[in-house]
Amino acid sequence: MRIRILAVSAMCLGLTACGGGTNLNPLSWFQRSGPKDVALIPEGGFLDAQDQRLLVSDVAEMQVLQASGGVIIRAKGLPPRLGYWDAELVSNSLDTPEKGVLTYEFRISEPPYHTNTGRTKQREVFVGHFVSNAKLRNVTSIRVLGTKNSRSSRVK
């Protein structure tokens, strides 16, 4: 009888030590509970949250077209070879003008494989961006940046 009681109590004590998430372990009853792991965030943020696209090589054309409630910025870019995709005009100043100039970067994704150079007409990439009249209040001109050049247009 004593052997059974001793065996059962030894099993219960042994099994309570196995529970990591529960508080059945008597050795952990008087320890402080607090955060065990600390997450560190890198200074520039995580790479997934950053825009990995490149600036287009050459901004060939840029127009500011009047639209209902604002303007549409239309730009044509020439990447160095075929296959570039995911083009967008990205504001580097959160759509607020600096000294009256609203600046956008012509961002584009590089193809994941090697492609041919192709002719100029084949490489053209068009992109558009709408800017409301509220954001155009203190804007005198709009500029689109590429790697080799930039184009700008006055706002009426």
C-alpha cells in the first residue's frame, strides 16, 4: 500500500514539473513572472515594410492634366531593359510641398530574370497619379524624379 501511495505521489510530482505553460510546478511558484522575450525593431524598420523598388532610369515625358477635383500627373519612364513592372509615383514628402514644389519619385520594380534591352518604344512604362485640389493649395510646380533626370511642370 505504501509503495502505491509513494509511486502515485512521485508520478504526480514528476508530471507537475513537466507543465511549462501551467503554474503547477512548485519550483516556479515564487519566481517573478514577466516578459521573457524582447522584440527589437531595426532603426529603418523591417525590410518587408520598405519600398524595394528602384527609380526609373529616365523620365521621358511628364504632363499635368486637369481633372475633376484636382490634377492627374502622367509620366513616361524608360527603364534600361525590358520587363520592368509595378510602376508608381511615390511622394517623398507625404504630398506636402516644399517651397511650392510637390516632388514624386518614379519607382519601378526590376524584372526577376535577365531580359533583353529591346527598342525604346518597347521599354516605355506609363504611370499616373491623382492629386486633389486640397493638396495643390500651396503648390506652384510638380516634379517627377528619375535616376538620370527629372521633369517638372507648373501648376495652373
